[in-house]
Amino acid sequence: MKALSIRQPWASLIAIGKKTIETRTWPTNYRGKLLIVSSKIIDKNIPYRHFLELGLPLGKAIAIVELVDCRPMRKPDEIRAMCNFYFGLYAWELENIKRIKPFSVKGKLGLYEVDVEAEQAK
């Protein structure tokens, strides 16, 4: 399955359905199921102690979504993306969000392949 690593707390906000647009500086032609992996690298603007207090998973697959569209970001996307608009960002529209039992995944940059069944069996 295709996977995408996302920093916390954004990965968890996707997993609970609060963030339904992920923004990237690059587009993709891929459409379909996408494994959301919480990066081991956290958002540097949020104190690390908050991650410990909230128990947000790091370095784990936490959700499966469907990537239904990728297009240039627009100003009205700010609410669903949970970030400010600026030119050059692409809006990756996510639907059918399903939380999964977290399992460890070694993240990578870009879209990458994860054998979900093999990883869950470990």
C-alpha cells in the first residue's frame, strides 16, 4: 500500500477526521488508499512535552485514507487543511478516513510502499 509520513500532531488530526486536506509542495497523480504514518520527527513549533502528555504515536501507521484529489491549494481550503494558504501548496483531499491499530513503520520521504499485512504481523 502507498504510504505517506506526516508529522504529529497533523497525522493524528487526520486519523480522527479533523484534518481532511494534507498540504504538500509537490503534486501526485496517485489516487486511492493511502496509509498515514506518524513521523518520528515532530512539528518543531509544538513543545515535545505536549506529545508525551497526549501520548501521540510517533513512527507508527495510524490510519488508512482514500486520496481522492490533488490540486493547487485555494484560500477556502485553510479550514480543512488546518494551515494558512500560500501559493505553491497542493491540497491532497482525503476521504473515507479509518483509524487502525498502530504499528511501527520506518518512514520515508515522498510516497512509498508498505506491506501492511507483513508489518502488522510483526
